Amino acid sequence: MKRTLKRATLQLLKSAGVFGLVRDSAWRRHRLLILCYHGIAHEDVQLWRPGLYLEPSRLEQRLDFLRRGQYNVLPLGEALKLLWEKHLPPRSVAITFDDGTFDFFSLGYPLLKKFGFPVTVYQTTYYTDRPIPVFNLVCSYLLWKRRGGVLDKGEELGLKPPLDLRSEASRQAIVQTLMDNCTRDNLDGMQKNEVARKLAGLLDIDYAEVLSKRVFQLMNSQEIAQLAREGVDFQLHTHRHCMPKDKLLFQKEIQDNRECLDKIISAERVHFCYPSGVYSHEFLPWLAEENVISATTCDVGLASPHTNPLLIPRMVDTNARNDLEFEAWLTGVAEFLAIRRAATQHYPAAHND
């Protein structure tokens, strides 16, 4: 009901010419919209997590809208520099992708290249040279593939039957048990992958086929190097996709992430993105000590010259946003109507080795 009312309000404002007035205002000129994407849909993953993925056709429509609307799509580092200097060009936008998954390489980047738009990838690196999927994601996906049933087995994986696959909550509880067991047994990434393989067998799913499609896999070193040569900007996202609350462990995540990327490509890495948008104010001085000059969140909003450079908002774009809502954020109108600006803080699971 609220969303329907909001869309009706946006349509009324657009019809009244408010979109154009705000878009071309001095207020908008001093603000930067940073678009955030997590994944481009392939196979059926957008049905599994509709809030994470964007259809390739929808991404192409978004990029075409940016071009037709004469938005200035800038490299992230340049855009932030101009923002802080108060010299942004009109209608400024930057595009970012989180995690650096294979679907960016196969589906996302070809579209960005077609339109000639710069992009920053916040690349997590633990799985970079491990040709296996992220453990917690693939387990959740496998259980979702068999949703709706109840299984009277699972003891060999440390699970207590019956396994209820009928709801997201019950499936996530199974994933959590698997993760807890792996932590207890101090399993590394490859060992956890064997647990995922056994889970697929339990569910009668062809795990070799899942691997062949590279679902939930990261880009490898060769793919990162190739895109970097073509101008893609790779920045920091932690090594294991986690934010430890211990200072030394926190900084090790940044150092390991930077070191891994330095082995693949040579470039300055001073921009950071909080995994899953989770942050704490105690992280800010720790980031500064690691020479990080900007950090983006998943809080919705436009950045201004007064925004804390280590708490920069973005607009997370998914299939759930229609074209009118997307345009409202580009123009800046949605900034005035946003009710909940802070993203839900779900602490991300680590990709432990």
C-alpha cells in the first residue's frame, strides 16, 4: 500500500514537471548519486534472491536511460574528488558493483562496455582463485531449489532430521547449522565445498552442473586482470567478506584484500565498501589508518560535500525498483521522499579459510 501510494506521488510530481526542476537545480548539481549493484541475474538466482539481482535486460534499460537523460557517469574516484571540491558537473552519477562475481564479467561488464560507462567493482578476494561457489550462498540456493518439502535425512552432515524446506526461515536455519559445524571443525574453503557437494547429493541436485555455471563464484585473477586492462576500477571490499569487530582482525581484512589485488593488478586502492552494507562508527578510524579515503554503505541517498567520506550513501538498484523510482533517484526527487534511509544491518558471514 505504501509503495503504491509512493509511486502515485512520484507520477504526480513527474507530470507536474518537478522531476526536471530538481534534476537541473543547483541542489542536484552539488550531489552525487552512486548506483549500487550486487549481481546480474542468470539461471534462476533472481527468483532465489530478488532483492539482490537485476535482469540483464533491466540493466541495459537503466544504462540507456542514463545515456538518453544526458547524465554524467563518472569514475568513482573522480566523482568523489569533484564532489568534495564542489565542482561536480550536472546530473552526476557513479556506478558500482559489489563482490566481483562472475556474472559481472559475463553479463554486467559487456553492457557497461557497450554504453562506454566507467564502473568500480568492490572486489572481495578469498574465492578469487578458488573455482568454487561461496559456501553459505550455494547452500541456501541448493535448499531453495528443493523448497516445499521435508526430508527425513541429513545426519551425515550433522543435521537433525526432519529437514523442513518449506520456508525461508527454516532453510536458513539449516544453512546456519552447516556454517556453525564448519566453524567448529575449522574447515577451509575447499573442505566446505565438499560439504556443499554432499548437501547437493542429499537433495538430488547435480553439483557438477552448478559448478559449471559458476553460480555464486567470483571472477578469477585472469578475468580481473583482463577487465582492469579495459579500464574497470577495482577497489576494496575485504578479503573474506566480513567486518571483524577486533581492530587487528579488521585491518587484516583490508590488508589481505589489498595484497591479493596487488598481485593481480597495479593501481591505487583507497576506496572501500562495507560488506553487506554493515558498518560501525568504530570502524572509521581503523579505515583511515589503512589509508582508505572513502567508504560506501547501502544506506539510500545522494552524497553531498558534507557527507562523511567514510559513510557515503548509495542507491541499491534491483528488479524491485520500477523505472519511475529509478528516475526519481537520478533526478534527486526521491531523496525528499525517502522514509527509511539506513539499510538493515545484517552482519555478513565470513568466507573463512
